[in-house]
Amino acid sequence: MTQYTKRIVIVHWLTLALLVAAWFLGDTLAEATDDGRATLAGYIVHSLVGGTVLLFTLLRFYFRSKDGIPAPVGQSPMDKVATGVHYLLYTVLFLLPASGLAIILTSKVGAALLAGDATLLPRKFHGVFAHEVHEMMVTALIVLVVVHMLGALKHQFIMKDGLMSRMSLRKKD
Ligand code: HEM
Ligand code: HEM
């Protein structure tokens, strides 16, 4: 096998799109909270988009175990770093939605959602550990994705070894 299977490729790129949407929605939500105008719908939509990321990550592991993945491109230290970054990305793809859910369970957001009353929503998340973890995971995600993207660009434009085609729907001949 020289390429990832179609369904793994589709989930990889859909995850990128969902992460961009979840990040935007999360940032908008945090600003609204600061201004005291957060809505229940804002929490629900952000949670659903973020939750879909977790669902896709679980699906991805199932597809990986069924379809297998192509062998690493090489054994150089940089190739090992790239594999390490992939595992760190997977870790963040679990911890980010999990910490999001934990914010809802361990802050007043849960009670506000259950009561259907936006006036119960918290104005601050001081002392909510899960909120700190969620913020740290967002930062970790951004750093890891930038490193991952730079690696892909290096393969594409400097090494010109066709690595991008492994994560593409176009069949290699
Ligand atoms: C996996 C994709 C996700 C991304 C990229 C993401 C991103 C973000 C971002 C950027 C913030 C703003 C952080 C801040 O500056 O305070 C945020 C806040 C938040 N997220 Fe997520 N999130 C994700 C998943 C989830 C999930 C699955 C849930 C819940 C089930 C969730 C619940 C929350 C809550 C409750 C907040 C606090 C909002 C506030 O400060 O008012 N997130 N998220
Ligand atoms: C513009 C952004 C992106 C580009 C250009 C890109 C490109 C690639 C490429 C070419 C591969 C195959 C690497 C190989 O065959 O060794 C790959 C794998 C991977 N990508 Fe991305 N990617 C991007 C965004 C993301 C995002 C946002 C995530 C998740 C947060 C992600 C997570 C992964 C993971 C975990 C793998 C390893 C797959 C496995 O072996 O299970 N990528 N990416």
C-alpha cells in the first residue's frame, strides 16, 4: 500500500474543516461570554461541531485498524519526528473534545443547558480546570498543525517526493 485509503483521506480533510469551524465558534463563544451575551445555542452548536471531531477521530481509528496505513516514507530522525507529531495530534483530537465536555459538566453551563435558561450561564470560568485544559489543547493543536503543515509543504516543494499524494483522493499510478 502506498496511499491512505479513500475513507481515511476523507475523514482527514473533513476533520481539518471541522476544526476550523469549532475554533471559530469557540472563540466567538468566549468573546460573547466576556461580554455577557453568550447564548445556549452558541454552546450547543460549538459542542456539536467539536463533538463531531471526536466522532470522526474514533471512526478514523476504526478505519486505520481495518484498512491499515502506508509504511512510513523513511527512517530518518525527521520522519520519526513526523510520526511523533501524528500521535500528538491524535492525543489532542481526543483531549480537546473531552475537556470541552468536562467544562460543561464541571461548570454552571451544564445547569443552564438543563434548565434551558441562558441567564444561568457563567460570566467567568475561574477555577474550572477543564477550561484551562481546553485552552491549552487549543494552543497545542495550533502549534502541532503548523509544524505538520510545514512538514507537508517541505515534502511538496523542497523534497518533491510526492508525499502529499498519500493523503489525496487521486489514485497514484
Ligand atoms: C475539538 C474541537 C474543538 C475546538 C477546536 C474547540 C475550540 C474552542 C475555543 C477556541 C474556545 C475558546 C477558548 C477561550 O479562549 O476561552 C473554546 C471554548 C469552549 N469550548 Fe471548545 N472546542 C472544541 C470542542 C469542544 C467540545 C466537544 C465541547 C463540549 C462538548 C466544547 C466546549 C467548550 C466550552 C464550554 C467552551 C467555553 C466557552 C467560553 O469560554 O465561554 N468544545 N473551544
Ligand atoms: C493544511 C493542513 C494539512 C496538510 C497539508 C496535511 C497533510 C498530511 C499528509 C500529506 C499526511 C500523510 C503523511 C504521511 O504519509 O506520512 C498527513 C497525515 C496525518 N495528518 Fe494531516 N494535514 C493537514 C492537516 C491536519 C490536521 C488539522 C490534522 C489533525 C489535527 C492532521 C492530522 C494528521 C494525522 C494524525 C496524520 C497521520 C495519519 C495516520 O497515519 O494515521 N492533519 N497529513
